[in-house]
Amino acid sequence: EDQVTQSPEALRLQEGESSSLNCSYTVSGLRGLFWYRQDPGKGPEFLFTLYSAGEEKEKERLKATLTKKESFLHITAPKPEDSATYLCAVQDFGNEKLTFGTGTRLTIIP
Amino acid sequence: DAGVIQSPRHEVTEMGQEVTLRCKPISGHNSLFWYRQTMMRGLELLIYFNNNVPIDDSGMPEDRFSAKMPNASFSTLKIQPSEPRDSAVYFCASRQGHEQYFGPGTRLTVT
């Protein structure tokens, strides 16, 4: 059974203070690892898909990286508008389901 | 594109009543997913459809839950009878390729 564990559960940073969120996963064959952002009262918003170890993707202040066991979402010089819950999910080969972690709630303090 | 559309956005009902949640996927997307999100269990897949056909409903908690997709642009999730433990946010997502795109959700409260 696919498993996804995210840490920390919550993270408070000062504006401009860079950090990383972790997503550890167990899957028999990784088809893709997905990062989503969720704002309160809204649906998850797609950010990135990573397919193989060593792959990196960037979008504004966010960079996602992938190894064979975990993914990191690096946030560089965050701004208050980056405050949200960040969700990680994996998809197994031969299975169209996404298995989600419980998320990291990120708060950026001005 | 308007994105995935869900209705209603909020639903408050009494235990035992029937609840119907609605979803319109993004045009051209051939897969549709229904999820439930709670604080305790996070985001859980209930059922998904490919080309309007139910593929996997193993996440549907019990027979009180049913889902249909009569055509490519509409799906419903029905709970009958509803119970307080069904209170959650229900999301619909559609997909073309690998990425799923989520709707805004329906917040269901069963009293």
C-alpha cells in the first residue's frame, strides 16, 4: 500500500526566511509525485509533478526536488502570500489513484 | 476555462436526509475523481471514472454512498441516508494527462 508522510505538520517562518518541507513516500513503482497548494476554503491547486529521482522543478520562490525515498519543497525568501497548506501525493504505476499526505501548514509572518 | 465546478458550495442537512453533490469537470478531461477531506483523515479518494465509466469505488465508505457520471460533463455523488459522520468537505477533480485539477469543494454538515 502506498504511503506518504509529510513533515513538519506546521511551520512558521519570518518573511524572507528560507526553509524546506519534506515528503517521504513508499510506493512499489513511482509513476509520479505531485505537489499541491491548498488555501483555506479552497480546493488543492496543482504546483508540480516529478517523475524520476534527480528531477527538479521551479516556480517563482518554490523548487521541488525528488529522490528515491523523498521529495523536498524548498521555499526561498517566502512572502506572506506563500502561506498555505502544501500537500504531497504519489501515484503508483498501474494505478490511477493519488495517495495524499496530510500536508504541511506553512505560515509566513510579515 | 472556468475550471472544475461544484455545487452546492455549502450544504447543511439533518441526519437521515438524502444529499446530492454535483460536479462539472473541465471540458476535454476524460477522468473524474471524488475525494473527501477531513481533519482526521486528510484527503481520501472515494471513486473515480474514466470516460464516464466507474473504475474504482473501493474508497466509498459504505452502501449509503453512490456516484454516477451520465455524461462527460456531469457527475453526482449521493449520500442516502446521511449521517453526522459524513460531515466533511467533498472535492471533485478532473484530469487529462497526469495532473488532477480540483474544484472548490462542497462543505457538508450533517446535524
